[in-house]
Amino acid sequence: MRKLSDPEFQRTLTLEQAYMLLIQFVEQYNARGESSTLDLLGDLSLTVWGDGGSGDPAQLSDFLSVAERVLGPVGHNA
């Protein structure tokens, strides 16, 4: 299970990149038919389990996949 403390999450990005990442992540979430903002926030919540994972553990992996599309692979310098 992924956690925010994992090395893949320790990347620096600009606010522009953060915004683009947010948009693309929400778009991929909604593409699965999960369009409720409350559902999204619950799935992303880091307080549900208390172990550093998200409410829906798959969301952290999904976020990393979108981050790789937006930013390139870890270690890649754009």
C-alpha cells in the first residue's frame, strides 16, 4: 500500500504543474463515473485509516500515474 511518505511523493513542482496535475487527476476520477466531490474527498482522505494511506488506497497509485503523465517519470528533469 502506498503512503505519502513514499519516495515517489517527494517531488518538487511548480504551482502550474500542481494545477495541471489536479485537473488531470479529477478528470480520470470522473471518467470512472465517480463524480461526487464528497466521494473524491473521502477517497483521498488521509485520516480514515490513520496509517498514512488514503481512504481508498488505489487513489495514491492513481495520483502517481497522473503525476508521471504530467511531470514525466521520477528522476526526469524537464
